[in-house]
Amino acid sequence: MLVIYHELDRWPYVVTPVRKDALFSAFYATTTDQITSEIDLLGCDRFTVGGFAPATKTRRDGWPAADCRPSHPGVAITFTCRFGQVTMATDQFTDWKDNLRGIALTLQSLRAIGRYGTAPKAEQYRGFLPGPAPVAPATALQAIPEALLAAEVLLLLGEDEEHKAEDLLRDLDLAERTFRRAAIRTHPDQGGTSILFRRAQSAITVLRSRKAV
């Protein structure tokens, strides 16, 4: 897979007025591997990564270095597949690596829609295709419900490899059990950190509120 990095001098996509910290987290290598894998499954052999990291701070494989500090957190992934040219871009989070993670989760979620049989003509990708109207492509996180992101957070923090995010959305009791495992693993008294512990608390709050609606 060929990864081509393009240094941006301005953000041409939808601008997030007030950015926030992400509820989820993942190793940078996990994110880059997942994006590469998802795009490969779409039959592509190359894609472009757009960002504000200096071109001199890219790795030999084309990805920005993990320790780089871009002037802007926005990132964009562009590739051409059988549906056309697809661009996913977001600057919703304060950390550029979290924005990249959001794109990885978007790709995963869109592919899942195809498995459910509700988009036989790959309609789920249309929002990311170029259109006649002068409107920037939808930001990546607009394609993922907040509850799905929260479920991903709990699975990651609870080190649960058995279940999927959709399982937690369907079963609040399972989400609560996953939260309890995540809380134990992330609590500062158990060797975790206050930041990760608060992320777990925020995630279960989202899932609880969804059940109450």
C-alpha cells in the first residue's frame, strides 16, 4: 500500500468552531494499520494523507511521525475506489492523532453497514464523494454516532476483544460490565491514570443517557 503525505497550508474542509478532547484513544500504530487495512479492503493500492505536519516530519512509509506537532489538528484521507474519489476529513478534536482515529473508526463503521445489507449500492460512501455543490466533505465524526464512539472507548479501556461496539449498544448490562472492567484498569489507584478513568466515566454516561431516551 502506497501512502502519500500532502502538507496542507490551509484547512479547506468543514471547520469545527470549538474543538474538544476525544473520548477514545488508541496506539498510533493501531490507527495507521487500521486505516491501511480498511482502504485495502476497498480494493485500493494507495491513498493520500493530508495534514499540517511538516513534510520533513514524515516517516519512510509516508505517515506523519508520531511525535510531530502540527500547527493545526485537522487531517484528511483521500483515496479512489470503485465508488469514486472518497475524502474523509475532520478537525473536531484537539489532537491530530485523535482525528485520524476518528477516520479509522468511520471507515470501519461504513464497511459494517455494507455487511448489514442496507446499502447494496454502497450508498454509505456518498456523503464523502465530491458533489456539484461547493460544500466541503462531511467531517469524519459526523458519520459516527456518539454512542458508537463511547462503546469503542469502553472496549478499548476494558481490554475486551470478545465483543463489538454494537454489542454494547444493544445490551446496557454488558456495557456496565465492560465499564467496571475499564474502571478497574484505568483507576489511578490500580496503576491507571485520571485521564483514562474520566474517559471511561464519560463513555458509560453517554451509553446510559442513550438508554434513557
